[in-house]
Amino acid sequence: MEHIYRKQMEYSPGELAVEAYGLVKTFGDNRAVDGVNLNVRAGTIYGVLGPNGAGKTTTIRMLATLLKPDAGSARIFGHDVQAESQIVRQLIGVTGQYASVDESLSAMENLIIFSRLLGLGRSEARRKAVELLEEFGLSEAAKRPLKNFSGGMRRRLDLAASLIAQPPLIFLDEPTTGLDPRTRSQMWDTIRRLVNTGSTVLLTTQYLEEADQLADRIAVIDDGRVVAEGTADELKMSVGTSSLHLTIQNSQAMDSARHIVEQVLKVHANVSPEAGKITAPMADADLVTDLLIELRSAGIGLSEVSVQKPTLDEVFLTITGHGVKEDTPQASYESIKTEVAGV
């Protein structure tokens, strides 16, 4: 295991950590994943986003060897997830939406046991446990029974356990669900640190801001298919150009201001007389200077000017027609357990 781990950490620029082609998974009449293709470059954070029931979690489970694909193929650092599942499992860490910890033990005891199972000595296991508890803000609760933990505390402990060995590829399935904003921000810093120290991260999330903040590239999945893929900026630009927002000081000048905006930008402008605002699509940001000169020449004063890119919210609404929510389970626990036992 140590030999494989070191070898894969020394990836070359542009190497693919994940290659998936035509992945398909059905549960009865439900085609949960319908031909998903993914390419994740090593040393990056790759976000997988989509609405409720899109197939994100099922895709992660197939890549992590937890579910057998009905069709298609996938490779992790060049190793086939089906033919070389044992090697793949040594190269990945998986953190799901629900904590995989022993509630009869304390947080400290859980982390020590996980560390020992990974081959660390007693003193090293305890040192690693103390370090992770501190990093995830659980030091004061280290000896508290897990049955007294909040949902957010369980999520933090689950992620801490998955990071003991810091494998080359880490799957994070909605890692910050249930966390308060402060703890979520701390988790973002931890995820960035993982990549800076050599890991590759593939995460699903229901938080659009999270994908915008973290992901180098994003795949949008809907109805089991990848419907869009690219950087956050590429996705935003795919649904339209930037928009210009003007707030006019004198509401009496609204008509004149709108006429100038439409003449200079050669677009149709929208007016909100009550708020004194004008908005208009703008493909060429260089025209802002020309517009401001024309407005000033006409004696039209402005209280506020801004140019805004489309948001990821707009991307989802445009591409999928609905918002992003947490995935519902695609299969029962018993069906998944049966498949895992047969892998």
C-alpha cells in the first residue's frame, strides 16, 4: 500500500486522477446514472453539482467501488475500478453524507482506532488524533460520547477520520451539509490545504457558493447525465453575458438615461422607476467608458454603477430549469450492501 500511495502522489502535470466514460446505473425502473463522462485532473478540486435526485451520489459510489456500474468504465490514477478495485481502494478516501463512526466510542477513541487500522503506532495514532481534533474544532469534545454530538460535529469527525492517511484522491459527498457558516469556512480551508499538499478532491455539494469558492472545474448533472462542464466562469458565461446596473440620481432623467444606454450598448434596457435603476445586458465591458461619457455629457448623474457576471444560481436555473437541493438516496441500504459484498 505504501508503495502505491507514494507512486500516485508523484503525479505528472495534466495526469488524470479520474476517468469515467459512459457510466450507467439503474435501480429497477430508475436510471439513476445515464452515461456520465468525467475527467478529473490530479491536484485539483472538481465539483459535481445537480438538483435533487440527479445521480451525483450514485456516481461517486461507482467511482469509489461501492457500486458496480451496469455499463461504462472508470479508472482511478489509471487503475480500473472493477478489475483493480483493491488497488483503487488504497488510493482513495470517501466521506459520505452520514458519519461512519462508532457511537459507542468517543471522538478520540474513534480516530485512534482508525489510525491504528491504517498501520500507525500507538503514539503516532494518538498524536494524529489530537492534531485532527484540534484542526476540526473538536478538542473540547474529544472524550465526549458521540451520542451527544450534534450533526455538524459528526460531519467534522467523519471528515477527520477520512483524512488520517490523506490518500491521493478524496471523495467528499456534501462535506459541509449541516455545518454553521464559520465551521463551513474552516472546512473550505482544510479542503484547500489537502490539495496544496498533494491530494485531488472530487466533491458533491448543494451549496453553489461552495462550488464557486473551491472547484477548479464543475460538472452539472441532471437526470443522470452531465449537462454542462467547465470552470465556474465558463459556466456563467455560457448562460449569457454580463449585465450593467445603473442607479440614476434624478428619476426625471430615467427616460433619457435609458435612451442613451440603448443607443451606446445597442441592446434593450430594463427600467425600474421606483428604484431608479436601469439594467442591460452587456457583451463588451469596454463600452462602459463610452456610456459614462455620454451620460455625463447629458448631465445625468449616477449614484451607483456595477457590472455583474451571471451567478451559478442563474446557471442552474437556465441549464436544469430548477434549483439545487440535496440528493435523495438512489437505492436502499440493503441493495447497496448486497452489491458491495459482491464487488
